[in-house]
Amino acid sequence: MTIVAVFVPVSFMPGIPGQYFRQFGLTVAVAVLFSLLVARLITPLMAAYLMRAKDADEKHNDDGPIMRGYLWFVRHTTMVAHLPRVGLRFPVYYITLVISVFLVGVSVYFMAQVPGSLFPPEDESRITISVELPPGSSLAETDRTTEAMRAAIADVDGVNRILVTGGSTPLGEVDVRRASIAVILDNLDNGLARKFSDLGQKIPLIGPWLPEAEVRGRIRPQNEIEIEVFERLASIPDVRAIKLQGGGGPGGRPIAFNILSADEENLNTAIQQLERAMATEPLLLNVSTDAALPRPEIQITPRLEEAARLGITTEAIAGVVRVATIGDVDAALAKLSIDNRLVPVRVRLNDATREDILRIGNLQMQTAQGGTVPLSSVADIVVAEGPATVKRLNRERVATIGADLPLGVALDSATARFVEIVNSVNLPPGVRVVPAGDAEVQAELLSSFRNAMVLGLLLMLMVLILLFKSVIQPFTILFSLPLAIGGVAAALIITNNPLSMPVLIGLLMLMGIVTKNAILLVDFAVEMRARGLDRMSAIIEAGHKRARPIVMTSIAMSAGMLPSALGVGEGGSFRAPMAIAVIGGIIVSTVLSLVVVPAFYLIMDDFSRLLSWMFGRFVGKKEQEPEAPEAAVLAERINRVGGENAALRDRLAELEGRLVAKAGRTAPHAAE
């Protein structure tokens, strides 16, 4: 039930992180409930039919050297030492508490040094590239440029095929000067034999002499291929090529921040300042924005005084220009009936006339008196630059600046450096830079996960209080949870993995495992005390009887996680950090909980006695419930009562006989 209490709150996490955790939490909670039914109903039945008599042989319970050493260590870490010089008794288990607090502090410090990321780097065997040409480029120029790019990367080792889509971006935006290139790589060789072979090659001294597994696919990692691909694309002039990743921020960039401003000029100035400041930063690669590049356009500015004198409105000027350049609105177009279909007929100037400012300036405008004047007499017509598209967020102009992550750099480190650069730049007034994409989702993930963990711990505490019928001892189990932090931090640091979403999923699993270990120890100690043992003997006996099943389950869990930790199979790079964190946490928490939980139990028992001494006078004594007798005692009582009932029946029969003989009747009256 404690595991269910942890996973149920996680199932209701909001936002994008909730989409990943909802199914996971509900699945684990339901599976644990079914496993409870199996353990209570099916497992005893199978044990009754499958276990043999020799399975209960006392020889199986003989303690080996490891168990004897463990019990010796527990006795010395939970004993009360006598200090003859000062005549005092000092509980040694408080020293165990101080050492464990120090270890947890060190673990938290190293855990804080682990960089964070939303997702671990994955080898998807696919590279998606967004291509952008300068403003004014035609579709034919886009086709020629993308063909040159395809030819430049076609012979890269590991590239299988290349798909080019001209005239649209990978996100579906249509533009003649944009294109998308999908580079499909060979299938990665991520089998178990390859993983063990790679591990063997890294062993010092004997690694180079070990046989290498047969190559059954691509062994070159995707990140190396990406570096070579973009080095070759850098030689193509007048083109912007950026890598997009699945699940990234706006535009698919790993790092993305929104630049907001109500003023267009200030927004453009801020974009230029930030791009210049980040161009040489080694922690940020391919810094670029999705702001529309200025492209040439014809700008017509009415001369209001002259137009008012002639009776020409700005609406009339806009209507003439619209009809001449792009045609009238759809509702005003003439319709041609063909085969029961109405085909709109759009009339406009030809391309040569539309590109000639003088011809546009000669468009005739009708005055209020009925005459006509050329457009150039009431408006200024110039060729200038302007944005192709305008994007807004919350009624403000917005542009997204993004960057890629260099090899081996986590999202947290790059984001922190990005924020430092933004703070060092003197941005124009009214310009704001806010997180977007992975940085925004990661902040939401940590906040939601923190709230879900707090709620899960409170629910776990309520369940433990109901099960143990005590408010103090459940804290022994909760205090054992931080013991796994050191193992997680060590595993992530050794394997150079960031603190990502799969690692958080692994932390949830660790909470259930560590809680289970502590519950086994504390529950057995409580049961031994109920049978008459003192608290020292009870907690030592709990360690003696429960150490073996705790170690067995921990070894089984770690062995089951080993293939995932090696990253075997498709998607293995996503599961590997989770398994690595779980294995590290299990190993450290199992070792520490077997030593620290007994000390915690005694300390919380001392605290319970202190509270009873302080507040016992204000609280009535607990009503003592009669204990249930043993089976043998109960059988003896039943036999004794049966004998007394038989003697009573004989006495009644004797009295009835006397009454019959005295009264001369067959049977006495009921009143007699």
C-alpha cells in the first residue's frame, strides 16, 4: 500500500510531464495491488503444494561469515556503551545517526552537482535538418541548393538515405525558400553481444586482447555523424541549416527562449544583440532565431493632406493596390460556371508590371469630383524591407532564439550559460526573455514532481501510521529514503548521465524499494517486542531474519535492470539512465538501510518514550485489551469446561430421580 500511495499522486501530474507519468503511475499502482493479491492468496497455496519437507531443514538457517559479521556490526552500532570514568551510559546508535546524516549531506551535495536535462541524448538513427535560404530566393534556387547539400553528405559513413522536401519546413510551414532534409542512418548495432563487447574492450590491460563481437549494424554513434554532416554543410554558401530534434522546444531546438516586445524595432535590436553575444559561446551551437528575415517589398504610404483635398480615402488606395497586385477579395470575384462548378476568376496585373514601381505609381485613383489622378500623386511609393510574417504571443511580438547542445553538455549547464549571457546584455526597454521548449518543460517537470513527491510522502505516512498504530515509528521508514540519494548520484556521475526524466522515474521506483526494506525490519522488530523481547534483542533479531530476503530482492532487482542499464535494444538510451540510477540506489540503500534503520528505530523509540514522559500526565492510560490465549491453553479450557458440564448434568439427573421417588410421579413439575 505504501508503493501505491507513492505512485498514485504522480499519475495526476499536470502539463506535459503528466503525459509521461500518468500511464506509468497508474500501471505500477494497479500492478502492485494485483501482486498483493497474488502474495496473499496464490503464493501460500503454491508453497503448500510445492515446498518439500527438507526446505524447512534447520541447516539452511545456519549463519555464514557474512551474516555473523553483519550481526556483530549491528550489535556494536546499536549498543549502549558504558563510560566507567564518568559513570555514564552512552547510546552508540546516536553516533550512527550523526554519520548517516553526514553521508546524506554529502550525497545531496554530489546530487546537486549532477547536471539536469529533460531527456537523455538518444540515437534515433535519423537527423532532421531545417534549411532556410535568403529572402527572395525562388523554388528553383532552393532545389539547387538542397541538391548540393544532399550531394555533400551522401557519402558520410553511416548515412543510409536522404529525403529532401523543398518548399516546406519540417514543421509543415510552406515557403519557397525553406526546405527540410531527413538523413536516415543505418540501424544501430545495440544488441547484448555488442554491449558486452564494448565493455570488454574498455577493461585495462586485457581489453585489447578480448575478441570483438560480430558487427551487425552501425557502430558509429549518431552524434559523431551529426558533427561531420554539419561540417560539410558549412561549406554551402548563403544557407542556414539547423538540426531539429523530436520533443524539443519551439522549432524543435534543444534550447529555446522567447523574446517578447511590443515594439518591432526593439525586438529586432534585441535579436541582433543576443545573436552576436552567443555566436562564440562554446556551450551553445548553431545559435539562430526563427524571426522572419526582412525581405524586399513595395511600401505605399498615403499623403493624407493631398488625398483629403482630392477626396480619396486610404481605403480606396488600398482597394486599388490590392486589385492590381493580388486581385480582389474572394467574395467580389466573378464566377465562371463549368460543369456545375463555380470557378472564381481572379484578375490582376502581370508579374512584370507588379515589379515596376513606375507602373504601380501610374494606377489611376478616382477623386470625389469624378476625375482620376495617378497613385503617385497621393502616396509615396518606395522599395524597402519588411518582415515576411509576424508572430505574436499574448498580444506581443515574439521571436524564438534557439541553440543546439554540444557533445557532452547537459541542458542545465547550457541553459544557465544562456541566462548569464542574457543578463549581461543591455537589452532595449520593454524586451523580455522567457524560457520556452525544453527549459520550460523541465522547470514544469521539477515543480510538478516535487509536489507529487510531497503528497506521496504524506499519503505513505498516513498508511504507515494506520498499519503500525503509531505516529513515531513510521518516521523511521521515511528517514531511510534519503539513503538512496548517494547511490543515485554516484551512478550518474560515474556513467556521465544527466538528471533527466527517466532518472526521476527511477527515483520513484527506489522510494518503493527502500520503503519495503525498512518496513520489513521495523515490522519484524515490532512483532518481536510484542512477543516479549526487549527492543535491543528485537531489532537485532529483525536484522538477522530479514537481511537475507532484503538482499535477495535487491540482487534480483539489480539483475533485472542490468540489460536496461546496458541500453540493449531500440530505445535503450532512454531507459539506460533510469536503470543505472535504480541499480546505484538499490546497492547503496540496501547496505545502509541494514545498518542505519536499526539505529533509527532505537532513536525513534527513545523519542517516543520522551514524549510519553512529557505528555503522559495529560493523556489517559491506554486500555489494555485481553490477549488471545494460545491454542493449547484454549483446548485445555474447553476440556475443563466440558468436564464441569458433564458433572452438572449427572447431578441434575440424580436430583430428578429423588423427586420422582418421593412424590410418586413420573417426573417433577417444572416449578419444582
